[in-house]
Amino acid sequence: MNVLSVAVPGRGLLRPGEPVFRADDEALLRGRAAFETTRVYGGRPFLLERHVERLQASAERLRLPPPDPDECAHLARVVIDGAGGADLALRLYWTGMTLVATAGAIDPELDALRARGIRLAVVRWSTGALAGAKSTSYAENMGAQDVAVQQGADDALLVSHEGIVLEAPTANVWWREGERLLTPSLDLPILAGVTRGLVLELAEHETIEGVFPLERLLAADEVFLCSSIREVMPVAAVDGHAYGVGRAARSLQEQLRAQALGS
């Protein structure tokens, strides 16, 4: 993400290149920190309260003190205004010692990817105790993404060694079987995505959360991911199994955008 503005409590708006973390912060020493990312539409951060609530929940799982929700909202406003207040990617970082907000540009290629759908490669995955927390320890996730790209895909589909579908490195996964939508249960070691929760609210299809083998997804009528920045992203193929851009993904994307834009 191309960072356009940065803000820290007590210091206000900073230049993007200014230091914000202390050298003895455990976020740097041990990767012990939580973060949140949401999208800003026309200067308005979408579902910010839900993201701050999850930031607090992640902090609790990491045994960090909770961040101040009012300070989070204030810093979000500062960096959004500092970046021009248009369509942005907003991030909040909480280390237990330092709260930082950043605003950056949205990848201009996302809409083109959405039009064609992305390609996923299956990567076998072992999850850790913090799989349900949105911590800054994302090195394994990025490593899985790199493996998928090396195989000619755009992203990874994480599947347990027992063959159970989990998630993507930075997104939740869905698929359609006829008139039903399926997604992995939060009883599995996956992140409770804020956009995942919104999709459950918006879906006009019957939705089923469960524990599903990879073969179930591969036989689906369509597959898509959802995340705050990528929104609803159709999956064109998984390991060579082609799906194209399906009607459920198109409909959910339209509904998400309408709600985000207040129309």
C-alpha cells in the first residue's frame, strides 16, 4: 500500500517517512501487535466500528491492553483528511504501546481483477493458536501467497493437511452450490472477517457455514473471496478448475458498494 498519511496520538499528522514505533516495541521484537484494515469510500470509513471491535478482540487474544475506540476513530479521521479524503485503504495498528493510523491508495488493478476473476492455487496449511486474531504476524500468510504466485496463480487457497477448506491468506472464501452459499465455519482456525459478516447479512441465497473438504469447493458452481479492500472478488479458477465470474459474486458486490456509498 502506498502510504499517503500517518497519525499517532499526541503527535497528530506525520509525514509518511517519520518513525512511529520505538525500537523496543514488541511489535518489532516479537511481532506481537494487532491491526485492522478497512476501505474508505468518499471520505467515509466503512464499518469502522466493527473493525475497531475486532481490533480490541485481537488485542485481548494477544494479551495486549485494549486500544481506545475513540482514539482509533479520531486518528482515522485525521489520516483520511490528511490523505485528501477520497477512496482509500485505512489501517490501524495497535502494539499495546503505540497506536498508529495510516491511509493509502487503493490498488487501481482491483476492478480489472474483479472483471476477470482471480486464479487460486491450493496451498496446504497448518494453523497456529492465533489464527483467529488479526495479528501482524503475517509472514506465513505471505509465504503461502508467494508459493501460489510461483505456481502461476494470483493468490492462495489455504487448505488443512486433512483436506479441509480454510481461507485465503488475506480473505475469506465462499462458493455457490445451486442456490446455496457455503463458507468455512468460524469453529475452524480462520479469521472472522468483517466483510464475511456483511456478506452473511446481504446474501439473498441460503447460507451454510460448516467444515467442508476441498472436493466440495472444487465441484462448486462459482467461487469468490471477500475482504475489506478487495470487497467481493470472483475466483475464475482453483488449481485449473474453471468457474468464471458468477452471479452471486456480482450481486453481492453491487449490494456491498451500494451500502458503502449510502445508496
